[in-house]
Amino acid sequence: MLNEQHQMVLAIADEITRMEQNLKSMPEETNGRKQLMRSLLRMKTHLLIAGYEVVDMLGQPYFDGMKVVANFKFDETLPEGRQIVTSVARPQVNYKGEMIQVAEIMVSQNF
């Protein structure tokens, strides 16, 4: 069972991830986008100082054996044999190097 502090941090991590995904889909020239990205970076830095790491998986390659809950979808635009994380419903969160939340991700693949 997670303590109250962990539960609060996990809720914040979920929101940070949701905001990052929304911001990444915005055009670069959107007013205020850079400031919001910097704010999210500061929030993640404060979590790191407190011992929490929100693992950024978006856009990363997927490989068998990852400790995640993964759903898969076909994407013919990817090179054949490629698997990549295209969305994150819940981020992986580590506390002092130990995973306290398993990531829930969507993986696009071309097999």
C-alpha cells in the first residue's frame, strides 16, 4: 500500500505526463508553450529532488521485457520491425530508484 505522499506524487506525475503529451502535439509557435514546458521541467526537477523520478517514455523504442502495461497498434508509417511508445496513459514513477508505479503505454508497431 502506498503512503499518502506517494499517492499525491503519483497524481501529480499523471497530470505532468498528460500536460507534456498535450504540449508536444501543439505547434512550436503557440504562445506560452515554451513557458509551460519550462514549468513542467521545474516540477519534474522538484520531484527529483524529493527522490521521485517520472520516467519519460514517449517517443522511446519499446522492447520485449519492459516492465509496463502495453497496448499495441499497427502503424504502417513506421519502418518494418519498429516499435515505439506513442502515448502514455500513466507514467512509470520511481522513488529512490524503486518503481512505485508501472507505466501504462500505447506502442505503435510495424510487424
